[in-house]
Amino acid sequence: MLKPNLLTANSAPFLFFSHGSLLSSHRSSPFRLRPATVKLQKIGKHDCIRCASGKVQSSSVDRDAPIGLRAVVAVKMTVGGLLSNLGPSRALDDTTDLFGKSLLLELLAAEVDPKTGQEKATIQAYAHKGSQDIDDIKYECDFTIPKSFGEIGAVLVTNEHHNEMFLKDITFSSDDTTTLTISCNSWVHSKSDNPEKRIFFTNKSYLPAQTPSGLRRSRSKELEIKRGDGQGERKDFERIYDYDVYNDLGDPDADEDKARPVLGGSKKYPYPRRCRTGRPRTQKDPLSETRSSSMYVPRDEAFSEVKSLQFSGKTLRSVLHAVIPSIQTALIESNLGFPYFTAIDKLYDEGLTLPKQEGLGLLQSIIPRLVKVISDGTDDVLKFEPPAMIEKDKFSWLRDEEFSRQTLAGVNPYAIQLVTEFPLKSKLDPQVYGPPESAINVEMIEEEIGGFMTVKEALKQKRLFMLDYHDLFLPFVHKVEELEGTTLYGSRTIFFLTNNGTLRPLAIELTRPASPLKPQWKQVFMPCWDATGAWLWKLAKAHVGAHDSGYHELITHWLRTHACVEPYIIAANRQLNAMHPIYRLLHPHFRYTMEINSLARQFLISAAGIIESSFSPLKYSMEISSVAYDQFWRFDMEALPADLIRRGMAVEDPIAEHGLRLTIEDYPFATDGLLIWSAIKQWIQDYVSHYYLDSSHVLEDYELQEFWNEVRTKGHGDKKDEPWWPKMDSPENLIHILTTITWVASAHHAAVNFGQYQYGGYFPNRPTIARIKMPVEDLQEDEFIKFLEKPEVALLRCFPSQIQATVVMAVLDVLSSHSPDEEYLGGEPELPWVHDPIIKAAYERFNGRLKEIEGIIDERNADPKLKNRFGAGTVPYESMKPFSEPGVTGMGIPNSISI
């Protein structure tokens, strides 16, 4: 709230809007984004960093006289908003500006009238159009504040234009000496679209029970507006947050083959919820929602139009709308593979000439890293930058040690797990899928480890590890094999931990389940010293690479970050008011996630989208992610320490750093990730402790309780009855819950996203699809003869087609890129945080710790003893380095899932 004071020669600048007590008993916390905040700006020699009351020593102002205030509203010039619209509505808005009736501002008192117990009348003024610069237009008005008005708690804004406007901030000044700014950074709808006034609260944070009396009704009303009534189709200008199931991935009206099951709301297909759009149902499937060229997200969740064209979300749109259709036109044959490995190299050396078409010309300026103009300027060329691992060692992808190293320090470090029992055995129904026993036996393992130790000793010493994609994929094998141009197996890959801390692959088992026509088929492939066995081993690794790519993209990445975070965002906006300190803590970690998820539903995970076209399960990809959500996802296991323990990669140890002892000491993701986890937890502990002194404060916070209840019962409603949900009953549990959410939205996502081009940009290293069966399956004589004659061709045929590879590479390049305006974990503080000395100090410690962690990671990457991150041609592990330059860097932890 704005609570200025009078200036004296020896005091910091204050603004005086209150004739009552200058001190507030309520704790305050700053906030920067869409919910309004307050910041003090630099005035003369004074650099005000907090909104606080000070003792006034002297004053020449009559304390009984009204106070005159000037308000200046900054409206942002935008690409597609109010100030660039042409046509009749623009002319009408210009006329409104001319008569000074553009914006109506109303000041709302913090406290009710002590005599009547009613809210005080608002003080109104119209802001007229004033000055204009390159970025902003200023609207100005004057207020006269009577002595009885007291503290200002909020500003109501009515937009009298016919178009929305992007409100940047509202600045109040008195006597041209002191400035106080409410930062809005929000779209304000036109009154003609919705007569409801927008409210922007000042920067003090209040738990619900502490809300000033004059703001209680407004606090509750604002949440009611954002919850909506659950009816009708949502309109673009609305700010309504509601839940729905994933019933818009298919398009049955366009093509029956594009019908897809509804994910969420059933025992068969459980799933997190997405934001409700309210679009009509399809004609052929009353359970599915029609698709459209644009999807509703609450207005302030959309990618900001004031961001540069280099913003990664817009870049992704450019790739999806223009580059991919051009690739498909240039490469007419959809199933054509690469004829030889040098043809793959040409994507980096010469590029792919793109046919001219409308809209493609602008791409060279938007994504110059991908689209280049050749020397004569007549054609555009899609030319890829060589990924880091190929730049360092062109043949690293072929080596077993690199194949193993990437399970610990690659783009999917969440899959590797400890083997705890042997022999391995499936949990699937043997009557349906065949014998459950693995074909990997003791003799095979002991032969590979050369008598170094027995399997029993290896289990006891925790030396055997596994990538296990057997039971998850096996039920889909026959379905997938019915589709053209792909195949699938259940797979297990066994690794041995060597004395130098690296992993060595021992065996790969590929399984096809039994069917009415064929018995179960399974075979073990191992590193060999003969030509045939060596090439079969390479083919088996390609299949496992495709399995790992699918698991990574569908589950580790999409499901566990994008999909599971969206319910937290919806619940927070429905149940936590903008002035709630926990809302203000979480909000930076929710930036643009809903918009990028809607973009994914349009192009990436939808029927015939990028995932379905380029990954092994094809049309069954999202069904597999639903199975994974059902079988594996638990909120209590999303915390990094719990995840490591669950996979057997760590055990609790009270005397070890972070309270954990790693099973593999040189596990770069875990060692660096635990540093980040601990730093986040300490920051959140400092923040939460500032507002919640004991459990009673948590239990009595009804907004917080409703937020957590809605996360469990609505956002993740298919798992609402699970016993593992943590209880929101103490500051300690609150800290753990918030740390988990923050970790997933920032570091977890960074770990599995920004290294995608580094490791997947050369697709033989991480193929997204295996298109042909192993040549020894069912003793296919013709295929086996072809394999024997040209094993290299068999491997190339197994890899993605030219279109599949090129499209995925283009998308991964963009997904792996940081935009110039990226907001990093622990980077620039949210502007209002600097106004509270306790929060400011805590954040500075957080920022300092993250900078220390950067140095620790650099030291580790230079340590020759750490062979999983240091070595000849080895890409250093930098995914957990908090900060980054723009572009594809393989490092940097943004605050939120914004790409």
C-alpha cells in the first residue's frame, strides 16, 4: 500500500497519503509482475529501496490540509495491442484520448470508515493522454486526498478505450520531489469487453487474516473473478483460471485416424489437468474438444507482445509455422532415410535449401542461427550448428563409454537406477505378455565383468545399474508395430560401475511380448569382438537410444515438468490473492508456462504433431505418458533427494553433505543438482519464516489451505486419494512443498531441456525413433542377409528419416536456446523484494550462493579425477550452472518453464 511520509532535510523521501499512524503492524513483501507492486524510485541524491515509515522531525505542511497528488500511467507501446490497431476502434480511441476520458483511476482506502464500518468512497480521476516516447505513452491525472482518507490500499482502473492496453505502471508524485510507483505489467481489458474494473494492490503482502479492513472484500472479489463460473467459451481478454482434462489432443472431425483418448478424469487414462478453454465439442466424439488456430490462456499468461522477436516462444512459433512446412516441401519423400553418414554431415556443412514461400523471408532475421541466406541471396538455407559433443569429438556417439556417461551427465539423468535384485523379472501378467524372467542371466554378467566379482558381490557393493524401459513399453509393442515406419521393444540395459567411477554397458535385452500369432521373443545383445556381434550391439544401442529419447521427452520432460506444473499455476491464481506472500514467491516460477503448454498442445503433443510424427510410439506417445503418470508420478518423489533415493542413486546419511550419500560419487547431475536444491530450500526457508512463525499461521491461512487442497483434489484430481500427499500443516512442510514446486519449475526443467541440442542435435547420438526391427528377430532371412552385406545401411535405415531428423533438430535447436530477456534463478531480484530488508538480505544470500555454485561447477569440470565430466573430447556438465548468455549454451536455470 502507498503510505508516504513528509520529507525533512535529514530523512529519506516519503509520500504522505495518510493522516493516521505512519507505522504498519503488517509485514510487507515486494512483488513485481502482474499483481501490482510498489517501488521507490531514485529521487535526486536519494536511492530509495524500501517503502518504510520514518519519524518526521519537522514539516512546513499543514497536517490537516488535503494532499495533492499527480498520477502518471505508463502504457506500453505493443506489437499488436491498443497502440498499433488500425480501423474504426482506433479512431474512436483517439477521440476518447482527445477528450481526456481514456483511463479512469480510483484510489481505494486500506481501512474502512471507523464511524460507519463501511468502505470509504473511492477518489476518482480521469487520466488524459500526455507525453509519448519510443516505448511508452503517458496518461496523467491529479488527485486531492482528504485528511480522512488514510492509507491507500489499491488502485482501480477502468479502460475506456475500445481496445485492451498493456499497463506498465502507475507513478504517484507530490510536490515533484517524491515518487512512488505501482508496477502493473498487465493487460487491462476494454470496458466495452467487460465493465469489471481492474484492481492493482500496493506492495504490502498480507496473510488473509491480516488483510486491512478496507481491502477484504476486494481481495475476495478478485479471486472470484479469476475463478470464473466454469461456463461458456473463454474469451481472449479474460483472466479466468479453471481446470479441464486433455480432451483436445485429437481432431476426429478432420480425420478419424486423429481421434485420441481423453487424458485425465478416468482410471484408464489418469493425467494432470490443463487450463479450461470451453471450446465446443467435436461432432464425432462428444468427449473431445474442437481444435482451433489459437488456444485460450488467461491474458497475462500469454507471451508478452512487448518482448523482442528473439523471445524463444515466438521463435518456436516461427519454426512450427514456416520452417517445418518448408522442410516437408523440400523433402518430398517422408520415409526417405539418409543414404550415408556424410549426408548427415551436410546438414551442418551445406544445409538444406528451403523452397521460397510466404512468410519464410522474415525467418533469417528471427532465427539467424537456423535459417541463413546463401551468397547470391536467392534462397534460404536451413543450416545447423554442429552440437557441442560433435564439435569436440565427432565419433563420441559411437563409444560405449559416452553412451554410459550420458546416463549420468546427459540430457536425461533421471532414468538411471540401481539394480537391487537379480535375476530381473517383469511385473506384467505372464498370461498376457509371456514369461516374466529376463534373458539376462548371471553367466552373461559375470563373463562381461571378467571374473572381477560375482553378480552377488556386485549387488552387495552396489555396482550394477540399469535403464529399465521394459514394463512401461512392452504393453504398447504390438500396437506400435501395426503402425508404418516404426517399431518398439521393451528394453533393459545393464551397466557396471568401474573402479574409476564410470559406467560400462554390459548387456541390452530387447523383448517383444507374446501374441495370439507369435510367442514372446527376447534376445540379449552384448559388446562383442566380432563384426556381426559388434554391429548388432550398435543397432541395439540405437533402439535403446530411441527408447530413452521417448521416455525423456514424454515423461521426464513434458509430464514431470510442463504438465504437472500447470495445475499449480491454476490453483495459485484461483486461491492465492495477488497480495499473498506465497503467491508472490511462486509467481516468477510460473512465467509463460501455460502459454508454452498450449503451444505444445497445438503442435508438439497433438495428433500428427512433432512427437507423434518423430518418436517411436507415434500415436500412442501420450497414452504412454498417462501410464507413467499413473504408475510412477508422486508429488513427494519430485523433490530431488527423494527422487535419488527412490532410484537407489542415494541413501540418507545424516553426516553427509545435504544429508545424502550418493551411490555413484561422480554423478554430475546429482552432485550439482543437490547444491541447487539446497540453495533453493534455504532461500524459501528464509522467506517463509518471515511470514509464518509457527504451525498455527499455516493452518489458519485459508487461502493457502485452499490452494493446496485444489492442487490435490482438482489439479491432480486423479490422485487425490493417494496417502503420500504431504500435509500443509507446518512451516516445515510448507517449505518442502514450495521447494519442490520451485525445483521442478526451474532446475528440473533446465536439466532436461537446455542440453537437448547438445546431445540430440546430432541425431545418431539420440535417435528419436527406431524404424526397423532387429535383423535377428524371428530369423528374418532377407533382412539378415541385407544386414550382413551392408550393416551401415541397416543402421541408417533404423535411424529417423530425413524429414523426422531435420524437423526434430530444428525444434530442439529452439527449445535449447535462451532468449535475451531470460530471467534466471537467483538473478536480478524481483524489484519489490529490495524494499523489505529481511527479504532483500535473504535474496542476496541466495544470489551469492548461486554464484558460488557456478564456481564449484567450473572447478569440478576441470578435475581430471571426475571422469564423467572431464576427459578428451568430453562435454563438461554445465546444466546446473544458474546463469547463461543468450543462445544455445547448455547451461542456465531460468526461473520458469517458458520454453
